[in-house]
Amino acid sequence: MRAITRHSLARAQDGTVQLHRLTQTVLRDQLTHDQREQAGRDAEALLTAADPGDVGLPSTWPAWRILLPHLLAMDPALITSEAGRSVVRTACWYLMDRGQARTARDRLQKLHHTWSRQLGPDHEGTLWTAHCLARAHDDTQDHEGARALDEDTRRRRRRLLGEDHPDTLSTASNLAIRLSALGLTEGARDLGEDILARRRRVLGEDHPDTLRTARLLELLEATRDEPDIE
């Protein structure tokens, strides 16, 4: 490490190492196909092992900030495990929580396109990426794009997992929010009532997801007298 920093090939600071762009380009151009694939597997293993955890915890934010550039630079085609896909999606969620939804949306679109082609549109990794991408569209005020993604994800999860599966109901809840954002309050209320009934039956009255759905329905009920926007 001292040698490569002394020759200005990389910068070491605060326990991290960053290769200069020219060094990265030279090394990348010299890799064979097999070496490139092995490098991708190694990078995925390192990034997965360094997963900081729940982005909702402030204690993880410094580590996410350090890891983020590497996760954004990773070629999604070289990510082969669900653990690797999860940490990249979570990095995009971290970006959205920081108000950088456009950057997250661009990255998630590439991830969704690549994994839809590699894994198929029904793979859980693809569906969870669509879940994140729908939020990115919503956060960038593309409510119609968010609704289309959530409708497609809900349709697939109903077929694959069943009407009452937690993931299906989670997608349905997001869809109700998208419908409300588009002014389709009646459809949002009808869907919210169905979700609430299913969660009460499957999870119980006091489960956090049931309580969140009840609160969402209260908010939707408050708009009952408002006409739908077509």
C-alpha cells in the first residue's frame, strides 16, 4: 500500500484506499474475460461483507457514505448473488433517503433492466428491484410510472406467492399510495380496505403492518368527499 501511494497510483485516507481513475482504466483494460469475471466476484464478495446494515439507523450512515461510490460503480451484470443485489438496492434506498432520488432512479433502472434480462421478470431479485424503482419514480414525481411498476409487481406476486403473502400485501399498500397520489382516491380506498382485512386476518389487529394500513385507510377516508381526478 505504501508503494502504490508513493507512486501516486492510489490515495489512502482514513482507512480507505481509492485508485486514481487512470490507474483503474489501465488495470481494467488489461483484464482478460476470465479475470474480469473473477474481479467481479471478488468485488461483490467484498461489498457484501462490508454491508453496513439498516439504512434507517444513523449509526450506519458513515459506512454507507464510504461504500456508496463502489456500489454505484459495480457492473450489475457481474452481481450474481441475492446478497449482492440486496446491498446495491439498499444503497439506492440510502440515496433516496438523502434526497437523491434521480441518481437512485437512474441506477435502479439499469439494475432492473439487467436483472430482468438475466434472472427473468418473476425472480424475487427483479421484483424487489422493481419495488425500489417504483419508490424512485414516486420520489421524482412520476406517480404514473410508480403505479405501473407496482401494478406489475403486485400481479406477479399474487400469481407467485398468493393474495395474502406479506410481500404481495406490501406491494398492494404501495399501489394504494400511488393511486392516491394520482387522485384516484376511490380505487385507493377500496384497495386499502382489502389490504386491511387481509392483514387483520393473517397478522392480527396489533401487528405494525396492520396498524400502518389502518392509518393509511384513515387518511384515505378523510378524502372520501373529494372527487377522483381523471
